[in-house]
Amino acid sequence: MDKRVDTFRSGPFVFSLNHDRRKLGDSLIRAKVQFLTIREIPILPNLASNIEDDLIRKSIFGTAAIEGNPLSEEVVNRILTEEEKKKTTQKAERQIQNLKHAYAFIRETPQSETPFLLDEKLIKKLHSLITEGSEDDRNTPGQYRDHSVKVGNEEHGGVYTPPKIFDDIKNLMKEFINWINSPDVLQEDPVIRAACAHYYFALIHPFGDGNGRTARAIEAILLRSSGFRFVYNMLSNFYYKNIDDYFWSFSLAGRNKEGGITPFLEFFLKGLLLSLEEIRLRIFSLIREFTLKDYYVFLQKKKAITQRQYDLMNLLIKTRKQFTLKDLFDDDQLKIIYRSVTERTARRDLKNLTEQRLLGVNPKTSLYFLNPRVIG
């Protein structure tokens, strides 16, 4: 369903679900299969929470970096794990703290089979969380702008001028809400609806600052509410890693008269599929790690491995180090375990662990490594 809205100063604005369904159909089916596979994997609540925490940190780094935040991922992680004792005066750090609050808000979104309905109050709340304490004189958290802005650059498909005046923006946001919550759009696949919300909100660009972060937060809320528990946190990082293609997907969709927003949806679904596959592998890796720890306990109890060998294997699970015999006495972490051991005893340990296939060894480099598939 297309919805045309006339504006006072910017000509007609069209909301459209038009896209090449044959071109995107295979990706949608694959995404659903991946999602259902992940949903059926048994995972303990604490492991699931650890995964989600880690993905949120990566998402916050990615969505901030897209907008030019200069902080490294390491610094972002430090800010997110520290207690907020006082408000920072540094703009880059404040952006990260704001996103921390926004993603905590998103995480509280309930999951339901009933489609989540967007409203302007929610969008303004997200924007307020994201831009609280903004130093931009032309942005007021939670309030639409009343001035002209330009988006993009020639390297990414050209400069786009969103609607210019407050009355047009206010009307377009009302029509956007009506359209995204309309029966036709609600019947659409929820991932397509989430991508459409991202795309058209970004085109309206209703605020003075923080529009990209807010668009990605809206997408995240709609995905989470539809049951995509982990993936909603991953797409911002995918957009950052593929930032040129991200900007180009907007430009190509805007020029695509016949195929509608297919270019943006193609890019979005590519990110969705890669994110789902990464989540699946991450969950299986955690389950394998959990199972290996249990197996090492079993071997120790039946005296197939010593306490020292048990400690070594548990360290390797955490670090995934590759090491030589010499490293057992020189490496800062390994030598804690082998500080009171002779070389002969260390050799005997390595022989026992390799014979039981707990360790593998590269014959060319003599590097030992954890064998994660010892139990299949």
C-alpha cells in the first residue's frame, strides 16, 4: 500500500511497501529458519543474558561510531561497565551513556505475537534518551526541528534534503505513525516492517540531531517485540562495519522508481542473516564451552587428569591460547600453573592431554591448542 502525503515546502512524500518480493523471498525464508533454529536451542538464562549484554555493548559502539563518535570499542566497553557516579562533560562519553540508557529502555520492550504499535510519544522518549544534554543548539531532545538540514554526501550517493519546516515534519510524523500501524503494514513480515520504520523515519529526519541513532533504536524495538531477542542488538554493528553500503542503500532506494525500497531491504536482510548466523555460532560455542567444563570435571573425578591438567584446560577455555612447552614456564598466565613443575612433568602432562585428545598439536610449529570437539 502506498500513501502519498503532500507537504507545504518539500513536495509529495510517499510511504510505500513496494519491493521486489521474488528477489527478497529467499532471504526472508532463510532468516525465519535461522530464527526458529536459534529459538529452539536450549540455553541457560545466565548465558543468554551474558550474550545479550555483550551484543548491546557492540551495538552501542556501532550506532555511535556511524555518527562519528571517536571512542574506540575498548573505551566504549569501559564506559558501559563503569558505574555512573557523575555526569560527564565530554560529548563523546555522554553519547555512550545516553545510548546505554536507551538500550536499557529497548530491552524492557515486551515480546508478543501481537504487533507492537509505535507512537510519537515513544519515539520522542527514545530521542530524549539518546540526545540528553546535547550541545547542539539546533537540537532539543524530544522535540521536532523547525529548520532545514542536509543529509549524506556525494561519496555516498549525493546530498539529501529532508522536509524543511516544522508543520511538514509534524504532519509527516503523524502520517508515518498511522501508516506503520496500518492493517496492511501490520500484516507484512515483522522484519520488513522494522526495516521500513527505520528507512522512512530516517527520510523524515524529524529532529535536529540523533536521527540515525533513533531510527536504529526504533528498528530494534520492533525486532525485539517480534521475538528477535538477540539480533536487534547486532544490526547497528553490521551497519557500522558496512557503513558505505549502509549509506548507499538509502540513496539507491530513493532512486529506485520501479522496485521501491528493495535496495535498502536487501542490505537489511543481508545484515539480518549474517547476524542470525553469528548468534547461532555464538550460542553453540557457549554450550560447547559449558559442556567441556563438565567433561573436565568428570575426567578429574575419575583421575584421568590431574588438578594441574584440569586447571590448564579451564584456562585454555577462557583464553584459547596456542602455546609451546616453553610457554608453560614463560607465559604470564601459564607459568602460574607450572611455576613449581619440572620440564619432565610438563612434558608428561602434554602427552596425557594429547593422548586423550583434550589438546591438539601442530607438528610443524609444535604449538598445542585446545581441542573443542573432543566430545563430538
